[in-house]
Amino acid sequence: MAEQKTNMTDEQLAQGLRKSKGGNLVLVVIGGVVLGLGQMVQGKSKEQAGRQTFDSIAPDIVGTAFENVQMNPAPPLLDANDTNIPLPSHTHCSGSGYIRGTYRGLTTELCTVRLTEVSEFQREETGLWEKNEQPVYTGQWMLCELGQKFPTWLTIWPRDRLDKLFSSKTIQTGNEGFDKRFNLSSDDEAAALRILSPSRMERILALADSSIGKFAVNLNSDGRLYIAVHSGRGFFDLDKGRENPAQLRERFARELKWFTDMIEAFRGA
């Protein structure tokens, strides 16, 4: 029965993808598998196909890890601006694809965060001022309320060109591998190092080896854990459209498990 349900979902997805492209996209469904998905679409057609994929696959994938799943809850809990996570300069911050659920008794919410920078320029031929909006960041974010208080907050982020800006807050952990790959900031160094135990650092380093992009973590003293991965795409995105539904399901489940594994690294911290 479960296999039947999966196949029907995939067939419905294929029909939706076929409609999104019209006559320019030929999709053949064999046993619930879409062939020709790699010919996917650009612009509005790709956006429509992505929406179809999200609606068809995301609830099932999230439902395997979370209970009490809510799609597009209002108002959302996760606010990228409500963290100490370093972000590139931007004019606008937006979130989309919010999903809330209960992960092993903990309220959890995930979404896609996009940052854009808007600049103005004057066209020489007309003399008119126009705005140019450029994306500067797209990432997968997750908030988990751990349900416990901590003596301080801490933020972990990868070493890169932002180091100079935050160098005054960087804390050395004594773990050479960790210190080479990450920065650590907090308002209480001793308390942060107690939270970030040697075993926890090793778990984070192991997850770094399987990450889908550079990531940062912010743990607040009130127990809110933010995980941000600069992957260049959102949760349940088609990416380049070269995967059939079975491959999409496998990737989405793998990416979601990476985030829940990071939650596990901090549970009971």
C-alpha cells in the first residue's frame, strides 16, 4: 500500500511537471519514475515545477521525521535576523517554504532564507534611475527549541573572509581541527567551552564532512538552536532538475537527516 501511494504521488508530480513546460517538455512515467526531468525549465516554469515538487514530496519526507507537521504556519517562528549568525551584507531578507513540526518532542521549524542586495543606477540613455536586485545568499535554515536554558549563547561559523570582522569575538577551543575550520563567539568563553565539549566538537566536525554547504550554528541561552547552511538552494528545491522523484526523495531525506543529526549533537548540551 505504501509503495502504491508513493508511485501515485510520483505520477501526479510528473503530470504537473509536464503541464508546467507545455509542449516543450516530454516526460514519460514508467513505474512512477519520471524520465526526462533533466530537460527542466527555467524562469516561471521552473518555479511552478518547484512548487509542484514541494507540495507533492515535502509533506511525506518531513512526516517521516516530525510529528504534528504544519505547512506554512502563521506566524513563523524562525527569523534569520533574530540570531548572531554572520550574514553577508544585504538589503532584504526573506523566508519561504516554512514547515513546523515536533522532532522527538521538540518544536522545530525549517525554511529557506534568501538575502538580496538592491542597488540603484542611472541609465545613460534615459537619465532614469532604476533598481537592480541581486541575490547574495540562499540557504536552508532550521530552528529547534531545545526546551532548556543555557548559561550563555554561542555561535559557530566557518572561517572565511568575515573573520576579520568578528576576530575580536573568536574563541580558541584547543581542538586544532575545529579551530582551523570554525570560529566561535560567545559572551562567556568558559561557559561556551563547557557547552562545546570535545565530543560535541568531534560530532560537529563529522557533520561538516557531509554538509551540503558551509554552515553556521547559533545556540541561544533560552534554548533556541539555529542551524543555517549556505547551500545555494532551499529545502526541497529541484536544483538543476536532473533527478527523478525517487532520487529527489532520497536527497531530501538525506538533507533533512543532516539537520536532525545536528540537533542531536546539541540535545542535552
